[in-house]
Amino acid sequence: MSHYQSDEQAPLVIARNVHKSYGENEVLKGIDLDVRPGEVVVILGPSGSGKSTFLRCINHLEDIDRGSIMVGGEQIGYVLHGSRLHKLPEKAIARQRRNIGMVFQQFNLYPHMTVLQNIVEAPVGVHKESRQAAEKYARELLEKVGLSDKANAYPRHLSGGQQQRVAIARALAIKPKLMLFDEPTSALDPELVGEVLAAMRDLAQQGLTMIVVTHEIGFAREAADRVVFMDGGYVVEQGTADEVLVNPQHPRTQAFLSRFI
Ligand code: ADP
Ligand code: MG
């Protein structure tokens, strides 16, 4: 659990009435969600419920059709001129994305680069930080995820769990205020899931603000300050891990969780 829960703090993420359609298919039907600084929010829900789409809207990999998403006090992707919203130029959106790290199911490290090169690629190549400073920080991150000895290894020589931990370090290298995880352990062999969840639990304890889509109920129970259950493009239910996982109120939450018992 994080140590930064205080109601006086403004939420880092404020999503209001977020709607998103693909053609005729309305995937998000009015999502509301607040995430306070330091909070770990786990999103659960069946396949197709809109979880990935919602995460992709938060860092503006998708346009939203209606509603708003604020991160760190800025509306993501848009700016208000008078009473009208205008889409921000790509450059401004890229700047907003610097505050948001994302880890996907498929870690997609650059195969021709070492672990260290993978991690410093964005800070040095894109954000023009000094290589020396970026490498120093990359080594700190590798230590955090338990891979200090792998800085010069190539991804193909690492296990899936190690590669995913590198991907986490890579996402952290831009010093994001918010981390999004989209089923980070779903592509891993079962015996490798634990090491990735342990690294994420450490980050949670250090006060990183995280939104985690996962089917790992154990992780939700141990690390989540709040659990959100999504189904059919809605937030059906949310609360503490105990409230949602032990004593779910909504029949759809109950039906979903019954699969895990
Ligand atoms: P989840 O992550 O909860 O499994 P998704 O957000 O991936 O759900 O998908 C929700 C719905 O949106 C699904 O019906 C999916 O087919 C549809 N969808 C997702 N991405 C796209 C896309 N790029 N184009 C069209 N439909 C999409
Ligand atoms: Mg998904």
C-alpha cells in the first residue's frame, strides 16, 4: 500500500464521463475515475470490457469522443479555447505523454540493443537528456527491478519475466508521474509471473501512482488501494480490495470473481 493517501491532495487523474466508440461499437460508455497521487488502482473485468481502451485514452493513444481526462491538472489531448475544445498539436501531446509510462502485455524491447541501451533510448534519443545521467538513472532502475547484472545483456538472453522487468525500467526512465500497466503478466509463463508482480509491488510501496489492468487477483488483494471492476464499457463497482474482492455487491462482479475461486 502506498503512504500518500490524503484526501486533501488533488487527484492526479480525473476521468469524467469518458466515451469512446469504434464505429458503431461504443466501447466506453461514460467512465468516471479519480486516482490520487501515490494510489494503486487495479482494474479488473472480462475481456472486451474496455480496459485497454481506457488506458490508451489516458495517455492519448486514442481520441475520446466525449468527456474529459485530466492528468496532473492538464486535459489530455485537448485544450479549452473559450467554450470549445481543440485538439492539441502532436508536440504538446508528446510532452503530456512524458508524464505517463506504459507497460504492455508484449514487452517489445529493441532486440538489437542491450538492456541499458533499451532503457536510455527514450531519455537520450527522444528527450535529449545527457547519456551519462540517463545511464546512471537506468542502473538505479535496474537495481530496483532486480536486474543490476543484466545491463549489458541482450533481450534474447533474458527470460520473459526479466524482459518485462526491463520494460518496466524502460517506462520508468522518463520519470513518469503515472504508470499504466496493461496485463503485464498475461504473456508470461506462470512461473515467471511472480517476479514481475514483486517488482510492481515494490514500486507501489515506493509511492508510484499506478493503474494496473490485471487478472492477478492476488496482486489486487495485496497491492491495490482501490479495485475497479469494469464490464461492458462501464465502471460497475469500485472500492477497497476487501469491498470488491471479498464482498462484491454487483451480480456481474460476483459472477466474474467466481471464476477465480
Ligand atoms: P479489454 O482490454 O477489456 O479486453 P478492449 O479495450 O481491448 O477491452 O476492447 C474493447 C472493445 O473494443 C472490444 O470489443 C474490441 O474489439 C474493441 N476494440 C478495441 N480496440 C479497437 C480498435 N482499434 N478498433 C476497433 N475496435 C476495437
Ligand atoms: Mg485488454
